[in-house]
Amino acid sequence: MTVTLSATLAANEDIDRRRRAGERVLHLAFGEAGLPVHPALRDRLAAASERNGYGPVAGASELRTAAAGYWTRRGLNTDPELVVCGPGSKSLLYGLLLAIGGDIVLPMPSWVSYAAQADLVGSRPILVPAPPGEGGAPDPDLVAAAVRRARAQGRTVNSLLVTLPDNPTGRLAGPETIGRLVEIARELDLLIISDEIYRDIIHDPDVPYTSPADLAPERTIITTGLSKSLALGGWRIGVARLPAGAHALHRSLLAVASEIWSAPAAPVQEAAAYAFGEPSELSERIERSRRLHGAVARAVHERFAEIGAAAPPPQGGFYLYPDLSHLRLGGSAEITKILLEEHGIGVLPGHAFGDDPAAARVRVAVSLLYGDTAEERLTALNSADPLQLPWISANLDFLSRGLKELAVVRHGVVRERQPAFVPTPCHS
């Protein structure tokens, strides 16, 4: 089996290399939250720095209890004994694929690591398009036929996955879609893995949110973490909520964890327990983050809409998924290369997310537009109108120019390279 570097990490390294070489590149390829660590979390981590023991494989009881409280406050009564912690929800997802076994149904497009992890464990993903205008959930009208077809071929299909809200599309599957998926999962006896790591940064908190666990708690596993809502990607901590009575799955997941990561880092668990307790200062930080992500994502969406790109408005996280096929410049790989090499705009090609390579769809992440320094990012976070900040405004102008130049290429206009990057001075 050939294992390649994750598309997101590879793009991040390529863009960093270009920037070091003096190129100006607008980094829209990496799904990092792009915000500073809250001081209260730094203090908790520092205070726990002497905790150097391995600890329980399932995670510290304080963290499991705090995570159980987090879900209970969202209407999902949770037993801490059914919570498993890991070094990031990504690791937990991999462990779950190993523990569950069989093939898995994935939405198309979907986050790059789902299908890659399935390949690593010997599972063959079944990619099913999301309903039109939605994202993160396979179309219920297509799932049953796809699963029955796979089973008729002798394949074992045990699970399906949803992401609420979604990476790469930034869209949220509606309650009706989730309800129909749950019915199909019961009919076909499928476990549901619900990746809800972006739940707390839905742009409009009044948008209806339905987790499969609300409707089918007996067959739904939820994973989440703190890398998106609190910008702790580098701390690597995640939690999974298993269904009541899933004792065999619990044992299998702990067995996998014991052989791969042993236990999450003890000091990080201490800080995470505090975070999942949702103290007021962290709830306020998440609220500010939600507003910032939404404002910038909508602004970037407007820039793509101006050149005729088809893309539903983003609803959560810091992503959008425009379709540039109307420009007739090739598929996702070709349009990504043109954007980067000729217009200084770094995005990810849709085919990295399992999409049709012939379609010129790209994943755009806006969260690295907030500033190049911690000071700029904190200013953006606290601003009543972040779009008017000089560095964010300059980034949006750069994006507009590049997209407009891209749009006129099909009319025979000569392409011009962007000027070399000149660092923006720090603003207070």
C-alpha cells in the first residue's frame, strides 16, 4: 500500500515554501482555526505540566466527565464511561474504523482523511454524493441502493459517516436529510459516525441543528475536539461519545488506542477538561470566533460569486466550496494550479475530497486571512467589523484581483503574475 502525505498538509508545506521564496500567496488551503490560544487554557496547561504519567487509556476521568456534561447540555444525556479520549478526533476516527471494521459510506465530497484512513485499515469507502445544496451527509435517496449493491457483491458494509457542519463545503445537512439517513441506517443496520467538530462554530446559531444521536442514539457515535472551536489544533485532543450498550465497541476502541497512542497527553487533558466545562470566558471566545469565521467566509463567498462561481453560502466553520467550471479552464487540478502559480491564491482541489476531477470545484479555507501575527488575529477576533481591518481588507482585495484576472483568462487576456510578497506591518 502506498501512503501519501495528506493533501491539506502537503499544500500547507508547498505554500510555506513559496512564501519563504518571496512569493505572495494568499493561503486559503489549510483548515486551521487561525486564532490565538485563550490565556485561561495556557494557564491550565502550564499548571498541569508536571503531570507526566500515562493515565487511563480511555482518558482522565475529569475529561470524560466534562465531555459528558458538554453533550448532556446539548440534550444528549451521556455516561462518562462511554466517552473515549484521544490525541485529536482524527486519531479517534481512525481507531473507530479499525474497531468497527467493514466498509463505510462517505459523503462526496468529504474531508480528505476519511477515505485515506479507510484505505489504511483495508476498508473500501462507498462515496455517495450529498443532496444538492447540502454537504456533509450522503444523499439518503442514494445510500440504500449503494449499500445493497455493495453487499450483493459480497462486501461487508457496517457504517456511514456524516460531518455536521461540513468540511469541505461549509454547509449543514438539514434535519430532514438526517432523519431520512437515520431511517436507512436502522433499515440496513449501519452504525453512524457523526463528526461534529464544527458544531459550535455554526455561523447562525438559530439554524436548526439535528445530530443523528438525537434520533438514533443507539447507533450513533459522535466525535469532536477543540481544534476548531478553540483553535487548539496543535494540542491534539479529541473525544468520542459511544452509544449506550456499545460495550464490545468500547472494548475494541480501547484495545486499538492502547496499541497506537496509549493515552492522550496528560497536561492537555487537564486543559481540555476545563474547556469542555464551558466556562463563561471560553464560551465568549467561541462566540467571537463564530462571528469572525462567518463574516470572513461570507466576504470570501461574495468574491467568488462576483466572477460567477456557483457555491451555496457557507453556514459553518471556515470553508466554502465554489465551482469554477463555467470558466472552462479544466478540472479541479488545473484550476488549482492556475490559481496558485499565476494568481497567488492557494486552495485545495475538489478531487482531493473524492469529488469528480473533471469538475473545477475547490475547497477554500478562510481562517488564515485573519492576520500574520497573534496581535493581528486577536484584533480581528475582537473587532466589531473585522472586514475593515487593513490586513483583512488587503487580503480580500488581493483575492478579488486574482479572481477577476482568472475570470478574464477565457477571453484571451494575458495572465500576469502577482508581485512578490511584501510583509504587512503589525497593526495594534
